[in-house]
Amino acid sequence: MDHNADGESDGLWIVVDGQLHYLKWNTTGSTLVGKGWGIYDRLLSAGNLGGAAADDLIARDKSGVLWLYLGYGNGTLTQRYKVGGGWNTYTHIAGKGDLTGDGKDDIVAKDKSGVLWLYKGTGNYKAPFTSRTRIGGGWNTYNNLVTVGDIDIDGITDLVARDKDGALYVYKGTGKAAAPYKSRVKIGSGGWNTYRILF
């Protein structure tokens, strides 16, 4: 995650045995942030969702409720804020930056039928997303989606997708809410299924 809005990652949040740790780059060891994180089945640092400079963290609990934790800029977090229920309809949630060109960070979510949805960011931690907008169907061809930010350094967030054969594709961002991605470009042949986690 990026703590100072300079466009570079400063560290990583990771859950080990139900405990959330913060690992700062170029240091040894990690800092314990909190316990009880085993209640969540998905975590995502999706950028600045609450309006401050530091990246924030969203977490989905096992009943499908999505929660937002605001980042203080040093790896620690605020109390959680409820975003809403029903998020267990999604198999994947991804996001790291602005997809729509309005200066606010957004996320995308793939539902169980393979439809990809856009949730535009508001910059308001009390209601961080607008109503969802359909991007398109057929995304069940992929078994993993990840957004690492701006891959091609054009100022627009991109998306990486891995298909069931292990091939890797990039969807370059357009900055337009109506069609946030260009056609896919293959960036890796089969073999990426050997990895359990992409981030």
C-alpha cells in the first residue's frame, strides 16, 4: 500500500493465523496491527477510499458484509466502518486506483455468473462507493483478477487477469466509466496457475 500518495508501495498487510500484520519494505520483521482477522474471507488494499492520503483496507466477512478500515499512513488502521451486505455474491474483488478519471479510487467485482461490475469511489468513507455499473459478462474464464495500479505508466489503472489455462492478460484502463478497459492483451503464456496468490 501507498502511505504518502507518491505512487509507490510502502509496505504490505498480511494475515497470519487470524492476526493482521504490517510489513514495511526494507525492514526486518512485521508489526502486529490486530487480532481476530480470521472472520474475513477476503482483504483488499484498494487505494485511498476514505479521502485522506494513505491507502485504506476493505475486508469482507464470511456473511458477505464488506467493511472499510481507514489507513493512518503508518500501517495502523482505524475502527471498521460498514459498507454494506451481499458482497458474497462476488468471487473476486479488485482495485488499486482511479478507473474513471474523476480522481477517486474505484473497485471492480466479478459475480458468480461471470459478470464484472464497477463500483465508483466517492472519496467519502461513510459511503465509499456509488451503485454498481455493469462492465460485461464472460469473466468466468478467469480464475484470478488483480489490480496492481498503472502498469503501462499512462496514469490510468489497469487490470491483470489469469485464465483457467494459466495464461495472463492485461486490460489497460481507459479512464472512462462507461468502458473502463480496452481489449485484453496477452502478457504471459500458460504456467501462471502454479502461483496460489497474485498481488
